[in-house]
Amino acid sequence: MTKVITVCNQKGGVGKTTMTMSLASLWHHQGKSVVIVDTDRQQSATKWEQRSETFPVPVTPILPDQLKTFASAVRKRAEGADIVLVDTPPTLAGDTVTIACFVADLVLVPIKPDALHIDALEEFRGFLDEANAKRAKLEMDPLNVRLVVNMMPNRKAARLVVEKLEELTGLAALTNRIGDRSDFQLAALNRAGLVEVSAATSPAYKELVALASEIEESL
Ligand SMILES: Nc1ncnc2c1ncn2[C@@H]1O[C@H](COP(=O)(O)OP(=O)(O)OP(=O)(O)O)[C@@H](O)[C@H]1O
Ligand SMILES: [Mg+2]
């Protein structure tokens, strides 16, 4: 059965696209069939793949307008794939992110442990409550949502921010975190997958492998 993972956070620059591309390239490398759907008009994921000669996972831009048409476009694109990763824009305006979340088996919310992101995440909590109210009316289960800590510095203040974000949203963060690692920027610079620019022994690679397996357990 294909699993759909939607990566979202209306805050810009938290690492949605980087995480989408990194997880996709790792799972591909591990022998899974993966496709990426890009719902962001900026088309960062689409351009990353188009301008790359080596990025191993296809990226298809699909702008969601209605749930039914988006769900069927994703199903068609996903034919035979193990995992579909859906990258989303940094906004909660319109229906794009709602629709992208409605088709997901798992919603991943990358967060930066930054105190100024607390308000944004509270707003995201409100968005989830609304989405779940809509789902309840349609007799659908609540969304399966996990925070993913990204660009984690080794500082006490950052740990306190993560605790605060979990407490305020009532959402659990996955135990495995991604540090602030230049390899992720190198991957973007080279339009590559992390696995192509980073040695298997590097901290970035190891963190990604640990995170990916925890995500699979959460599906
Ligand atoms: N773990 C990381 N360590 C260091 N840099 C990172 C990490 N993850 C992402 N970045 C960098 O942070 C910046 C923002 O990342 P990215 O574009 O993936 O965020 P985004 O949430 O998709 O942004 P947008 O909201 O504009 O779509 C990029 O320069 C990227 O290389
Ligand atoms: Mg992005």
C-alpha cells in the first residue's frame, strides 16, 4: 500500500523542501519506490530535480484545487510507489495545505527550535483543529501529525523551545532530530540527494537514517 507523507509548516525556511528531498533520496537509496509531489508555486522541489542530473526521485508539480481531483491525481502519480512525499508552500491561506494534509497518512511538521516560531506553531495548531473538525464531519480519523525538529543547535535554549512547542501544540516531536548541518545546504547547492553528497558516517547522514526509520514506524 502506498503511504503519503505531507511535509508542511506555514513558516518559511524551516526545511520543508530540504527534508522532502533528503528523505526521498534516502528511501530511494534504500530500495523503496518514491515519488514527490510539489504543491508549492515556488516550485523549489521541482526545480531542484529538473536542474539536477543525478537526483533519483521524480518530482511532479500538482496544484491542489479540490480534494477529489488532487487525491486522484496523487493516486495516479503514485501508482506502484511505496511512498509519496508532498512538499507544500509556506502559507495556510487558501485550501492548498488543507487538501495536501487530507490525503496524507502522516503529516510531518519540520520546526526550527526558534522562540519566534512559537506564535506560528500556535496558528498551525488552530489550522489542525479546523482540519480535524472538517474530518470529523466526514467521519474521517484525525490527522496523524508529528513535529520534526530540524536545524537543532546544541544549546539548552533550543531544547527549552522544543519543549514549549510540544506543550503548546499538544503535538509530539519525533525523538530523532536533525542538526544544523552544512551537508543539507551542500545537497541543495549541488541539486543532489543528501546521500550523494554526504558520507554514510557523517552526522547528517546518520541523523537522517534514524529519522527516516522512526517516520516509517509512525506510518
Ligand atoms: N538541517 C539543516 N541544516 C542546515 N541547513 C538546513 C537544514 N535544513 C534546511 N536547511 C537550509 O535552510 C534553508 C531553508 O530550507 P528549505 O528551503 O528546505 O525550507 P522550506 O521550509 O522549504 O522553505 P519555504 O517555506 O520557502 O518553502 C535552506 O538554505 C536549506 O539549505
Ligand atoms: Mg520549500
